[in-house]
Amino acid sequence: MGIGSSIFLIAIGAILAFAIPGDVVSFIDLHMVGYILMVVGVIGLIVSLFVFGPRRTRRISESRATVDPVTGDRIVTRDSRDGGI
């Protein structure tokens, strides 16, 4: 369930719970169906935000140490970049 369908369920549930009179259909409680749809929509929205939310990128650091053959000095080269997921 995506973010759009979760918001759709919340909207339909709110319409059923608050905008339509409860005695329109005698064999089902429209208010309860509306509350259930709103709860399912909120749960779906929370799960969608955790699943599709911003992901933490990994930072890759790499260092190389070499010795200059002329002077004998140690040279350290550091490279940092964002890693893929």
C-alpha cells in the first residue's frame, strides 16, 4: 500500500464516518466502517513512510599510504564518496 492509497482510505473513511448519516444503510454501520478505514489508512501511511522514506546513505572512506622513493616521506591519500544502497 502506497502513500496515495493510504490517504485515499483515510479520506473515504472520514466521509463514511462523519459526512454520511448512519441510518442510510440498515444492515451495516457506516460509521464503524469509516473508522476502520481511517485506522487502516493511518497504519498503511506509517508503514509506507518507513519503507519508502529517506534512506540513510553510506559514506565510504578510503585511504592509501605510499612512500616517496626520492625523499622517503610517507604520503597519505584519502578519498571519500557516497556509497550506493
